[in-house]
Amino acid sequence: MAQSFQDMLASVKAQITEVSVQTLQEQLASDTPPLVIDIREPDEQRGGLIPGAVTVPRGFLELRIEGIQPDRSAPVAVTCAGGTRSALAVSALESLGYDNVTSVAGGVGGWSRAGFPLEHRRMLDQDQKARYARQIILPQVGEAGQQALLDAKVLCVGAGGLGCPTTLYLAAAGVGTIGIVDNDLADMSNLQRQVLHGEEKVGTSKVASAIESLTRINSDINIVPHDLRLDSTNVMEVFDGYDIVVDGTDNFPTRYLINDACVFLGIPNVHGSIFHFDGQVTVFNAPDGGPCYRCLYPEPPPPELAPSCAEAGVIGAICGMVGTMQAAETLKLILGAGDNLSGRVLSIDALKMTVRELKTRRDPNCPVCSEHPTITELVDYEQFCAVSL
């Protein structure tokens, strides 16, 4: 015999566990708080959310739950507007093997009526939802992740072979603030690999050229120009306020300068380098306490063993490969997704089209990032590297 919706709902609620908003509030204040998942539609969330809730529209819950909470025994509390959709959602999650999941009776409405605080988040507008739709549907991103990208501040040092593809994909992904440091002018020889600059930009500022190109790609973001030569007198001021620094430089004095400033300021450093058909990508000074640049390279090699692109040559596509990898690592750091390259270096040989992973570790005697550093302030990096810039 067919049953009414109310009968079905009553049957579902008899088989699941419901908690009151008062119980949920106590659980959230405990040592083992549940993950709160708000399954309302985005427009419903404008009135506020239970603080810390992860938002997943009901229609995507089963699709995304494993990416949000892979541990099926971890406590999860599902909420909606009043407790109906959440009850049905809990039943579905239990069928997927989640055995510690509850429905919040009364939902967000009950939470608000009980006088508990609501969290109000900046919401994506319709244009942003359309622009970033293919990212938002990813379980590692969602609307909350896209908001994190829009709120992020990333500084790219260098608007050249690595900086161009890196900033291009960061801008397209919606990283809200992108700073660009460079004091060079675009040259005809740059066009083979520096894809943000066109023939009409030869002789003009690389920073200005990059900003114009990136703004055409995404006018939704803020691009901050730093048209200057980075050195020990300005690096701390320039880096201050940024969440991540991307190193797209090709000389050792600046690489050491970037590293030391990042360590002193506690900022992750997404590093890339290129040579002929080869490239390397890694993450230094990551939040997990991984190694810094000096852990791998305590001293720079002799200048004759480390020629610049102008001296040694490079295939432009290698810049694209490494730069887009740097962009991917940056996005992962912002989203807290996956395993970043801290403690690992990807070494690319494009002639053989092979990628090797080299394990690295933090040097307990590193002069900068160890527990007892011997370098506690910026040094004369040109003299240290014995390079005339």
C-alpha cells in the first residue's frame, strides 16, 4: 500500500538519531565536536549558518560526502531549515555506511530561535557561480572553497616564464588578490615563453602588461602591482599581508631572499625552477613544518654551474608545465586539499617525459628554519651568492 510523505518521514525518523539544537551546541563545545553539514540551498544560507558548518546542497550530498568526511565512523550532524531534509539525508548516509551521523531537529531555524549565534558568510553572486561552476562542483572546493580562493592573497615574484602561467591560472581560478613583483620591461626574446606579454607590449613594464592580460581573463579579482626590484630593504614590507608566495625567479640571490623572508614571516613558498628541458617544483616552509630552501641548498652553486635562462636557454613549454604545477600547489594550499609538495621535489625531464619524486627533509641544523637558527635577519644576498646582478 502506498504511504503518504508524512508516514514515510515518520518511519525514517524512527530509524535514525535526531539531536536537539541544545545537544548540538553542547557537542560543538566538547573535545570531539561533530562535523556539521548544512544541506540547504545557497539562497537559504544567506540568513546565516551554524558556525563552522560545511555547506553541501542536498542534491550533491551523496556525491561529495566521501571527499568531505572520508571517515565513516566520525561524528557528523546534518542540518537543514527545519529538520525534514536532514532526516532523509541521514538515512541516505547511513545506507552508505556512515554509522555516527545525526539529524538536527529544528534545523537552523531552531538553532536561531534558541538564541544561538549564526555565522554570516559572504555569498557568491550569480556571475561568480557561473564563472567558477566547474570548480564549485568539486568536493574539495564547493562554495566554501571558492570563497576561500576569493579571500586568498598570493604574491608571485616574477612576471616571466614561470610567473606568467602561474598567475594566469590563479586569476582564472578566482584567487581574489594576486600581487606581482617585477621591475623588468618586456623584451622580444621573452615572448617565446612569457605568455602574458604580446608583441605590442615589448618595451613596456612586465607588471603593467601582466595586469592588463590578467584583468581581461578575470575582472572579478584584485591585482596588486609591485613594480620594483625586490631586495632586503623592501621584501618584508612587500610580503606582509600575503598568504602564499610563489617564487618564479631565476637567480640565487632572490631565491635565498624569498626563502628567508618567508621563514621569518611564516609564509609558504611555492618554488619552481627550469633549465633547458628540465624543471623542478616543490613547496618550502609549508604549514606542516617541511623544509625550507636552505635545507636543500645551504650554499649556492658557483655561477658557472647555474646559468640564467638568457645564458642557458629554455623551452617555453617547460615554463608552462612548471608554472601550472606551481599554480596547482598554490590552489591546494589555499583549499587545504590533497597532499602538497612539502618534503618532496618533482623533477621533470621533458626530453624523456619522465617525472621523478625526490624526498626531502628539514635540516635540524638549518641556519634559518631550525630551532636554533644562526641567521635571524636578512643578509647581503648578492655577496652571499657571489653574483653580480
